[in-house]
Amino acid sequence: MSDLDPTRPKWPQIVDRLTQRISSGQYGPGHLISHRAIEEEFGVAKATAGRALAKLRARKPVRTEFGMGSFIRDVTDQPAPGNE
């Protein structure tokens, strides 16, 4: 279980934590981020984990491959601004 602030929505806190890990290099390109891992680490429901992953996909550091999972993008794998 994690130490999420109970007075704030959980999914934005999860997005912030995962974004920090990506920015710091703790999670590098190709690192798998699964719903189940988020659920277990943060003690949240599948829907909350899914919402956090959806926000990360929208911000572009994460890509999801059908049937494979969600992965950290390589910097060269990210679309240029305006070319999404």
C-alpha cells in the first residue's frame, strides 16, 4: 500500500508519482506499467488504475499495445508536438 493523500482524488496522485518515475529515469523506455501493478502498489480499484493510465497515454509518455500492455515510450517514439 502507498501513502496517497486521502483528501485528494487518487488517480491524479498516481499519475504524478508515475510521471516522476518516468522523468527521473526510474522507469525507462519499454518498462511495462500494468493495471494490476498499479492496483496492488497504490491499493486502488481497476477503474482508478485505468484512469491513471489513460491520463498518461494522453500526455504521451505511455503507449498501450492491444493484448500486450502499457509501456513507457522511448523519446524517439513520441510524436512531435502538433503531429499527434
